[in-house]
Amino acid sequence: MLYWLLKFVFPGPFMHIFNKPTVEGVENIPADGPAIMAGNHLSFADWLFGPLMSPRRITYLAKAEYFTTPGLKGRLQKWFFSGAGQYPIDRTGADAAEDALNTAKKLLAEGRLVGLYPEGTRSPDGRLYKGKTGLARLALDTGVPVIPVAVIGTDQVSPPGPFRWRFAKVTVKFGKPIDFSRYEGMGGNRFVERAVTDEVMYDLMQLTGQEYVDVYAHSLKKGVPSGSVPDAARIPDTAAS
């Protein structure tokens, strides 16, 4: 209930008036059944505009701290993120990656649309970065289609740094579903997982028009040489990144 209030009462109408978002490819979203919604990640605002323009609810995985912060601020935060379609996961333990995958599988088994950001963190400079293969593991293990979700302009609405919300137009594009059934039974093969991930990133590049960079964005933010960062098979970060 709260999800739809946020979408149709506040802040959804404000976002429509202030940012005048447009959408393409709504027909590519299945009327029912599960799918992985794989998006580029420019801004904190991405996970707000994607669901705003989708006729179906999209559920994202988010760090558990959003739901466990004490005090009034914590309660308000939990209320907002729960209502906005976020699902808590603990990303601090040694089994965090596997737990996230299992949570995503559970949500997909319930017939939901599950939103992920293959880059693993927000782009540091507006370019599109190499995707992590947790997305591929999930797609191959569940057999559900992957729908690329391109957001354009959100980095102007809410740039990195202290929270701001600016007047800027946003475009959301839902790409055609990608069926990876041709790789059935090949989950766990790192070459196949890389091929699946790269295909999704290619479609995102085509939809967004972003320049593609074949390194992990996380390695640039941490100052780690890209070659030293393993291609971990884990679920990428969502709004928490």
C-alpha cells in the first residue's frame, strides 16, 4: 500500500512535475511473472525513477543498515525504504554474497521484478563500467529474463555528494527482455557468466549512450588497480552504493 502512495501521492507526482520524466519501452515489462531489472547506476535517484515509470512494482536489495538505524530517523528511514520497495540484506558477513543471491532467488520465485545494478556502485564520472557477474549467476540459476533499465539524467537531478534534488529532465528506457536459456545448465562457468554479464552491459550501453569502460567502478573509487579486483560472483549494490 505504502509503495503506491509514494508513487501516486508523494513524492511521485512531485517528481513528475519537477523533473518531467519520460519513458520508453514499457511494453517490454511482462504483465506478470518474474524478471531481473538490470540498470545502469548514475545516482541515488535511479531507484526512484525506475519504479516511478514502471507499471509494476520493482523490488531492490538494500543494505540492512537502512532498516536497523536506531531512533526516530531510523524508524522514518525504515518506513520509507520498506514502502519504496527495498528489501534488507546483510552485506557485512563472509556469506553476504550468497545470502543476497538466495534472497533475490526467493523474490523471483514469488513472481517479482527484482532490480539490480550490475556495476556494483554508482559511476564516478558518468561512464558505464564493467558489470559484476552476480547478475549472470542469478539469471542462469533461475532462468528468468533480464530486462535492461537505462536511466538518463539522474546524475543531474541528484549528483554525488551531499543530498540535493535539482530540476533536470530524466528519461527511463526499458530494453527488450534478454533470454539466456541457451546457456541452460552452464551456471558456474565463469566464461559463460562473463558473456551473459557483458551482453547485458552492451544493451545498457546502447540504451544510455554512455561510454563503456572495461574496469570495475569500485576499483577506481577505492584506488585499487582494476586487475587486482576479482570478478566476484555477487549481487551488486543498489541504492546503498
